Amino acid sequence: MLGRVKGVVLGYLSEDNPSAVILMQGDVILEVKRKWIFGIKCDLEIASRMAKDDNVFLLVYRNGSSFF
């Protein structure tokens, strides 16, 4: 990654959260549904337009590399 990573850092995820299977505390969400995330406001805006059962395509940064 070039320079600083910009996105939303994940805080606490409860064990019963389905996302906890893949995501970890400290991961940085870079994209949601192919839209760059530059802060929590962007993330909340996208999340507000999604249905509860929608599948979400994320780009995540962890330990120096990124993955979908």
C-alpha cells in the first residue's frame, strides 16, 4: 500500500457476529461494495442503503496486505 492506509478500523466484534469468522479487531475496511471508504461517515452511508441479509463485498487491509 502506498503511504498511509485510509479506511475504517474495526473495533470489537462479538463472537456471535458472523463477520468474526473472517474479520478481526484492528482490520481496516478500505472498500464496501466497490466504494472506497475514507471514514466512518462513508461506511455508515453505504450501510444505511443495504438490507440486513445483503452479501457485502469488502476490501480489507491486515498486517501489510489486503484481501477481499
